[in-house]
Amino acid sequence: MSTERAVPPSIAGERETLRGFLEHHRATLAVKCEGLADEDLRRQSVPPSTLSLLGLVRHMAEVERAWFRRVVGGEDIPLVWSDAMDFQVAYDAAGSTRAEAFAAWRAEVEHARRIEAAAPDLDVVVRNFRGQEDLSLRTIMLHVILEYGRHNGHADLLREAIDGTVGV
């Protein structure tokens, strides 16, 4: 399956621009994982790190869930892989499969899209109970974009180490 990556808009309103960059980064992570077997997706970077492409997919499922469902949506739910709010658990994908990780990630992305679309504007203020601060939807979207950007850089290096593939 080939993931289509939309190009973020060059000229658009703020919300459309943020959505465009978020979708671009979501697709970039999927592209970095295309064509690899589960074993390759679980391949860890360097000891003692458990970082792998599959671990990044699992982590981003947690990020999407935490920021959009828990913070913006106000849902009182645990993380996908940790009842103790430990984001590090997701990185260890040793027993995970592409099907399991991508199903969770795609489900969380769909929830996030619906929650963001339902918000009247970017100035919606929500309470981040974990950090005990008020945040706007704008700030959350920017944070998630930055989180993807950071981890897509990791994905670049992981993919190159697996099969030499560079770029996107």
C-alpha cells in the first residue's frame, strides 16, 4: 500500500495550514515504514535504546490520544500501551506487529481529526491536567506537528539503517 502525502498549502488560513502540515507529517511517518517487514519495523537503533520505526508509530498513537482525546476531548482514558501514563512503554515494540501498531495509530489519528474538526476555532482553551496549564487548540496542534517532525527525523535515520532508503 502506498501512502499519498499531500503537500501542505503555501497560501491558506491558519487552521488549514496547521492541518496541512499535521497531515503531511502523519503521512511521512507512514511512508517511512512502507515496504518493510515486521522484523525490520521492530529493528532497534542502538543499544540501550528500544527506538524503532514501529516504536515511533506506537508512540505517535499515544501522542495523538493524549493531546486530542484526553486533553482537547476531555476523555478520561488511559494511554494505549500504558495505564500509568508512561509514554516510554510505547517505544518498546519488541512484541508488536505492523497490523497492531498501525491499527492503533490510525484509530487515534481518526479520533484526533474528528475532535479538531469539531472545535469551533483554534482559540478553544482546554486544561492540560498533566501539566496543569491551559492551552489553546492552536498550541496543541503546533506541539503535535513538532512532535511528528522530531520523530520523523528519527524515522529517517532508522529507515536508512535498515535498507539504505533516504528522503521521502
